[in-house]
Amino acid sequence: MLLNHVSTVFTAYLWQQTSFHDVVALEIETFWGALASQRLSWISPFNTVQNCNFSQGKIKWFEGGKLNVSVNCLDRHVHTCPERVALIWERDEPGTEVKFTYRELLELTCRLGNLLKRLGVRRGDCVTLYMPSCPLAVASMLACARIGAVHNVVFAGFSAEALADRIRDTQSSTVITVNQGVRGGKVIDLKRTVDQAVQNCPSVQQVLVAMRTENSVAMTDRDVPLEEYVFSYQDGDVFGCMADIGWITGHSYGVYGPLCNGGTTVLFESTPVYPDPGRYWETVQRLGISQFYGAPTAIRLLLKYGDEWVQKYDRSCLKTLGSVGEPINREAWEWYHRVVGGGRCPVIDTWWQTETGGICIAPRPSDPDAEIIPGMAMRPFYGIKPALLDAKGEVLHAHDSTGALCISMAWPGMARTIHNDHQRFIETYFQPYPGYFFTGDGAYCSKEGYYQIVGRLDDVINVSGHRLGTAELEDVVVCTIKCVYVFVVLKKGVEVQEDVLAQQLREMVSRNIAKYASPDYIQVVGRLPKTRSGKIMRRVLRKVVERKTDDLGDLSTLDDSEAVHEVIRGHQRLH
Ligand code: PRX
């Protein structure tokens, strides 16, 4: 698990460096080998850089080597700059941020690590974290890594059943939580959810409970109270990854990447619209964020509120704007670039997945001459070798083609297995295209060799014999199903006649893509069903359109079930 973070460390490092030309030319193995030796402290050095075989699903990196990622994130920097700010906890209530130095974070991590050991947590055991983004959660992750335990971070918006599933799957003996979470001004009873979940999890022996709010909670014999912590302040470079630590982006770019590089990271507890839609930019101004890393769903949401919420705040500290999680459509890209970045900051559309551990395709902010095209993830990251394959499994050699996005060589941060199910790992990622890692996404590669993600392959639809990616269509309007069925969310305050809008959208799609892609149906909705990480749940929309509402599938990651009911009611009214 520790080595999974190696390539994250490098990609995060690239956000901070000015030139990388000298390493580009090196061979892949030399590249990863050199970075691993230079950028990490090893307990024992590795013998081989890699020993991977995709057809066997064998992923082995740095064999013989031993390191501790918590030592790399903390101790290394405490030796040289103990008072540098490691974390800025941007709490729900604006203006109440808390800063943690590397020294303080190391102390907290060691205290927690020792407590976990005293409570019987051993190397290889799994500890489940059900906590909001907060310093104690980061210290808990690092404490697990320090003592060789595996952390299973469950997003703190998940239900008791979803949490119980994940605790049972990992056979965790220990859960760490807080009494209550606070998000968007609302108090959420996290401990109560844990209490419900562990009723059905016989493996759980103890629940460690920290106090996020002052409200007391019922404690049982199984519960262990955790004390509160200290903080201080020092200026420094500030990495503002807005993702919750319950998602991979929060792991790789909120915690391990920035800390391993000795950077200062912001932990965002709140929402982009609390107390108002200026929250992100007010935070940027107040904390001096230099790299802002957010999701297209949030950008699309904020642009609906207008430019004044951004322009109110000084954003001169911003250097780079990152986007991740979904294709960023051109309108959102341009708004992010022009309004948020004032046309001055490169927008970095970064493509990657939980399985890849870190960024795989992205423009390079470190190269001032690098071309960036809106809505394109652009070029493979150093050491990543993408390949596009057609339906017959043939590699598409010519540029200017669209196919299944695969990766032909291993890299250190990639997943090495699926917990308790290695066969599923092989079947999902290596069997669809033998010899390649299959990402599940479709991509277009331009004549110049630039990549554009066209969406999940299961979202690609076949209309009149043509394959259409949802991203491509969404760029012009925004969703599609077999025949093209478009769901439209209007900007705040916009009022249009629906038939006029429908006519305009049909013309736009015909003009910008093709006549065959023109939407057959258009439904205006107040909001779309989304996962708690902000991805639109297209498979649910597809079921609504297919009138299979009694078979909506797994909704455990759905953020707000009312959004589905609204879409269903609207659909019934129209048809
Ligand atoms: O479909 C791609 C989309 O998100 C998927 C990975 O989701 P997850 O494992 O939750 O990780 C999200 C954070 C890395 C991918 O298979 N995706 C991610 N980034 C982009 C993207 N689609 C288009 N452009 C991106 N920049």
C-alpha cells in the first residue's frame, strides 16, 4: 500500500517545480528509479525498479525496497523545517481555519499510532475511518501507515448500511470517527451512524471518537474518547485540493502528495456554496492558495451564480487551476480560466482514476510553452504510456482516432489487486484487452497526440450506427441515452420557453456535431441525481428514460434521492 503513493508524490511534485525537461528523455524505468531514489527516504533500498506482467495481473515495483510513507510525509520535513505549515483546515465556518505544522502533525500521528498499537491494531489490520476532512483524519491515515495498518477511509456522507458493508468487507476491528460533522452549516450525527453500522459488524472491537463539535454523544463500552489537539501558523506555499479525504483525490492530493513533498495542504470541510457561492474564492484570498484543485461539477454549479461572486475576492495568489473527476465542458473550462484565473493561470484538466493512484494524463504546468486546449486532458504524464484500442482489440496507431483508453506499461502508483478478489482485478482490468490495463474510459487522440476523454465506455451510445461519447455531446448541451435524451439544468434566474430552448439545442447539436446526434427528447430539470462526489449518475437517468424506475440499481452513493424523484415526476409529466 505504501508504494501506491510513489507516483502521486511525483505528480504532486510537478505542480511545484518549474522545469522537468532533463528527466523527460530518460527511459521509463530509469525515470521512476531515479525519482524513487531521489525523492523518497528508504529504510532498505530496492533491488529492481519493476517486475510487472499485465497478462498475469502481476504488478511489482521496487522489490526488496522498504519505506514508510508516513515517515516520508512527516519526519523528513520535521528534520529540516518543523514549523512549516503542513495542513490548513478550512473549517465549515469561514474565517475559523486552523493551521498545523509538520511538527504538530507528526506528534499527533505518533500519539495516534501508539494508541492504535496499545489497542491491539497490528501490521496488516484494517482500520475504518468515518470522518470529515479534518487534521485528525489525516493523522489517523498517517498513523495507520506508520504502524503498517491499512486505512479504509469511508466518505462521511455514506449511510449506516454502506458503512457497515465496507467495515465487514475489510474485517476492521477499529473504527475512528467524530461525534458530529459540520457541513454547509448543518450538523450531522456521524457517531450515531457508526453506532447503527457496527451493530451488524461483529469484527469491530473499538470505536475511537473525537469531538468535532461541543455536543456530547452517547458512549458505550466499545467507544474510546480521543482528546482535542494544538495548532500554530507559518507562511508557505498552499496546495488547495477541495476534494473530501473520502475520495482518492483527497488521499493522493490532499494528504500524501503535498505532505510527502513538504507542502502545505488545505483540508476543506465545507461546501462551495456555504455560506454563499463566493466561498471558494474567499478561501483562496484568505489562505493564499496557490494551486486550486477542484471538480467540474462544482465549477458548473458556481458559474450559474455569476462572475461577481468570484470577482469580489483577490485571487492574485493563484498560480494553477486543476480540474478532476469528470470531463470539463468548454463553457466551464473557459469560465474557470477567464473569470477565476483572470486569464492568467493555466487550467490543468487532469485525467486519472482511483485505480491509477495519481494523475495520468494532464497538460504540464511546469512547461510555460505547453499548449493547452480547453476540455482536453492533453498529454500523458511522464512514465505513462496510453494506447487506444478498437472494438476488435487492435491498437489504433494513427492519431486522430477514438478508442478504448488503455495503458500499456505499469507505473508505481497503479492498483495491484482488488482486496480479497485478485481474480476480479485480472478480469476487470487486464482481460478486456490482453497485455493492457483497461481504464473503462473512451478517449480521442488528436493529430498532435493530445488526449480528450470522451466519457465512460458504458456511457457511449450507439445512435444510427455512430458511436457518441457523452462528453462530446455534453460539451454542446449537457446528456444522452440510446436515442438522444437531453436533461437540461438552467442557470439561476434564466427563464425560457421549453419548446424554444429545445429547438435551439437541436440546432446547436446538428451544427456542432451532426444531424444524427440531434436530441430526440429534452427535459428541463431543477437538478440532476449525483453521487456524493459530484458525478452525474447517468445510469439512473437511463433507467428513468427506459421506464425502469423499479430497477434503479445501487443507490448507496446517491447524494439526494429527491433529485431522482423530481426527474421521474418530470419524465412522467412529459410522456
Ligand atoms: O471516467 C473518468 C472520470 O472519472 C473516472 C474515475 O473516477 P474515480 O475513480 O472516482 O476518480 C476520480 C478522481 C481521479 C475516470 O475513469 N474522470 C476523472 N478525471 C477526468 C475524468 N473524465 C474526464 N476528464 C477528467 N479529467
